[in-house]
Amino acid sequence: MCGIVGYIGANNAVPTLFEGLQRLEYRGYDSAGVAICGRNGMKIHKQAGRVADLVATAPKRLRGTVGIGHTRWATHGEATTVNAHPHTSGSVAIVHNGVIENAGELRAGVLANVAFATDTDSEVLAHLIAAQDGAALEDAVRAALLMVEGAYGVAVIDQRQPDRIVVARNGSPVLLGVGNGEHFVASDAAALVRYTDQVVYLDDRELAVIHADGFRTFTLDAATTTKQPVTAALTADMTGTSGHDDFMHKEIWEQPEAVHSALRGRVDHRFSTAHLGGIDLVPKDVLTLRRIKVLGCGSAYYAGMVGAQLIEELTRIPADAEAASEFRYRKPVIEADTLYVAVSQSGETYDTLAAVEEIKRKGGRVIGVVNTPGSTISRACESGVYLHAGPEISVASTKTFTSTVVVFALLALYLGRIRDMGPADGARLIGALDTLPGQIAAVLDEESRMIDVAHGLAAAADLFYIGRVRSYHVALEGAQKMKEITYLHAEAYPAAELKHGPLALIGAGTPTVVLAPDDELWDKNMASIAEIQARKGPVVVVTDCRRPVSGAERILVPATEPELQPVLLGVVLQLLAYHVARILGRDIDRPRNLAKSVTVE
Ligand code: F6R
């Protein structure tokens, strides 16, 4: 979603801002802009479209030692050059992530006499700050923020006070980068990767005033805070495509390593259990647990479904997953003996964060399963388990889906070994986890097979994905991957539900991808295939079973323990979606209308 970058120091800010904006492109955006303070005052340059367009159209003489930049993902007002950030008022320029909820009220009230240039909620902030005439910029920003309701990550400059950038955060991430005689601002450490790994994360309701040679932090109530830089675990290598055509392909191929990283140091072969140092659940707590509720959005939700199933099967603690976006609105009963688990790759998804806050407000216990260290959700949860999958840049989640399932397997192992799971069952799961990276690599080696099948699927306008129990959850994720990067219509159903409605749509032009592991439901899946084929529907079966399936394309995966089979099936579905998207010429890493990190409701 929207991205912020800022620079203050002795060098020209412009190349740093452009590079930072390029590194934030993966978050999803539709326009971009910069504000630069130089010798001749402040210059604004903004543009609908890509950062490359912004760079190409930048005036040659655009330079200055202080600047802020932004990539915008439209919420209030269309994706036009006018609505792109920065927004200005008098000598002030601002960039803003988030939503100002009382913008309408402020426009009609205290700002009634102001002529607005844009349709955005963010412009309100620029006028409120400029209205605090004569104040030091940090005081003006603080006073303005006390008048707004909503979420913000904001960076502000004033051409009359060009020795500072003021930043603030409430519900939308902002961090400072500490350099030598220069400082940076970003909404995501990835933007600064070439300049510094020393970062300071701001907390909600916290501000910072940044100069070339230092910074000061304080709260909205003007109380000074003390912040020490921490090292961001990111390198420039991690944010490149490493010879792959795009990030999605790179990230799909990184999965064997991502699973190794998720497992590293966490498996206890001796006692057939897991060590999860990040969660503070002692055996006594685990014995009192009566339920586990997993919350996440999109692919994190689907991975959570696979995880909840794994936990319930292995620990016999009732577990289910729910869309975090729905959770707080249905007035959930928060139970003291339920363990809530929030899943998020970015750690910044607004709906997931809001669910975490709601649980905490009501006294519930919530842990995180998060990929991004230091992210808002990881800090909001009492404790948690990191995926350690490395940065995921492509909008479509791949390696973090897989790593999330693996972390749930570890959690199930840990909880299960405290509850009823015996050492033999623990060892069975550990054996399967140990061989999983190699098995994923074996699936990846069959990529040419997925390319063949993708050619058949790319001609369809609608696709169905079906599976039962664990495989249904992967079917949801497979259909999601297909929709988001190919723009083909894809629906997932529990296999037995087909005949309760969607079968009416099955015909020669609607292929069905059937996830049919070699388990106790094999015969039932064959019956579903027969129903589809009787309506002339083409079938692709993804399975570890070597028995032939007449009239269907078959993609074979290695056999693993049933609880982990969803991982291998999932990798096939990623590659199918990826290659259909390539065949159709889609912008794979940046699918239309989508953002990597959804920081608004
Ligand atoms: C789909 C996808 C999204 C995210 C969802 C949650 O490929 O990536 O559905 O899974 O927006 O994001 P995180 O995991 O960052 O909370």
C-alpha cells in the first residue's frame, strides 16, 4: 500500500528518494511524488503511474538536501496526478499513509475557508499544519495531529525550516534510518536498504524531529521518549530478483530455504518436540487451553486454516481460523482459555491488527505468526513466532504461505507434545518436516510439467478448485493465486459441495483442479471427478497417488505425512497460477488493484 521515504543530509535527496520509492513499489501504488527543499525553495514533482514515469518526467534541476517522497494507493479520490502526494499548504508539504477519518468534518469546520486542491483526506493535514503559523514545525505537526482522528504515518517538511523533517505515526508504520551526517525516513526498511541498516521504529502516537546530524522523539502529549537504533535484518541482495524474471518466481524457488529457516533451531529430535523461544506459553498454560482461534486475511487466513486443522488433528484442541477482517464486527466472545493466533506476513495488515487490539482490549491472550521483524503486529502481540522467510516482495504470497504452515506444524508439535501426542507421533511429524525442503525442491524441478498444464488452463475464463478437509484450504489458496495474478475467475469449493450448486457451471470450458491426496478420501475425490467429467468438464488432478485417473491431466507430488501434504499441493498451485499469468502476459509482481501490505481498513 502507500509508501513513504525521506532524506535530510549533505547530499542531493532526489536520487535517494527515487531509489527508495522504487524499492517500495512492491507494496502496490498508482501514483508517486516528491517534495524537495533546495536553494530556490521547495519544488513538488508528482505523477500518476509508475515511479519510472516520475523519474522520467523529473525536471533536470530538481535538487536539494531535504526531501520527502510517496507512493500512493488511492482510497479517497481517484488515482490522478493532482491527488498524488505530497500535498502542500503555504510553505508546508506532507506525505501521508493511512486514513483521516474526520477529514469531512474538518473540511466543513475549521478548514471551511480553505480552497482544497485535491479530493484526498490527506490534504486536510497539510492545511492544519500550515495553520499553526509561526510554530516550530514539530509543534505545528503535533498540534495538527491532535485534531485528527484516524490512522497515519506522516512526514512533513517546511521550506521556511529546511533543517528538519517531522514524522509521526499512529497505526501506520514509520521508521527513521540513522546514517553518518544524514538521516532517512521510510514506511518500510526495504526503502533504505542501500543506505543504512540502523533503524528506529516509532510507536503509535509518537513523533520525531529529524535533522542531518540527529533526531529527537516525543509523544503526541509532548513527553520526550528515548529510542535506540536497532539493526534491520535486510540486505540489498534480499531485495533483488537474483536472476529470476520476477520476485514471485524467485520467492517460489526460495521455499526449500524458507522452510529450512523456519525449522532452524526449533526442532528437538531428542524429545520429539519443538522449541519456540518467542512464545511465552509454559506447559501449565497449555494444559488449560480449551480452544485455538487463528486470525488473518487473504492468504494468511488460508494458511491459518491449514494451521488450525493441523493443530486440531495433532493436539485434539479444538481449533479454527476466521477472517480477521470480520472478527471484531461480529462481537466475538473473547475467552480466557482460548489462545488467539494472529497471522500476517507483513505484520502491518490493518484488519489483523484491529483484531489483535480487540482481543487484547477484552483481556484475551494473542500470539503472532509474523514474517516481518519489528512490524506493528509482531509488537502488538504478547509473544510470537517469526517465519524467518526473508522479505517477500511480490504482491502474491508464496513462500510465506508455506512457511506459515510449517510454523503451525511446529506449534502443533509443541502444544501436542504437552497434551496427548506421544513421542512416536512427534517423531513422525519431525521426520516429515526434515524431508519437506527436499520434497519442495522436487516439486519445483517439475516446473516444465506445470507449464504444460498452464497452457491448457490459460484459455479458460472460469476455473474451479476443489479439495476435501486439508486440501480444501489449499484449494482456496490456489484459487486466490490464480485470481490475483492472472485475473481469471477462479472459485474454490469443498469437493462435496460441487453438487450443491456450482456443478451447474461445469462444462467443456470450465476446468477443475482437483486436489486429491492418496488418503482415506481418495475414492470420494474420484467420485467428484466422475461428476465433473460426466458434464465434460476438463480435470487436472494434483496428487501423490500413482494410480491413473482416466481422462484427467495428472500432476504428481511426493508423498509426505498427510498433515503436511497441503504444502506440496500448494507449491504446484503457485506454479500453475504463475505460468498462466506469464502466458497471459500479466504484470506478475504487481497485479492490478492490489497492494502488498493492506494498511487501511
Ligand atoms: C495474497 C496475499 C494477500 C495477503 C493478505 C494479508 O497473495 O498476499 O491475500 O495474504 O493481504 O497480508 P499479511 O499476511 O501481510 O497480513
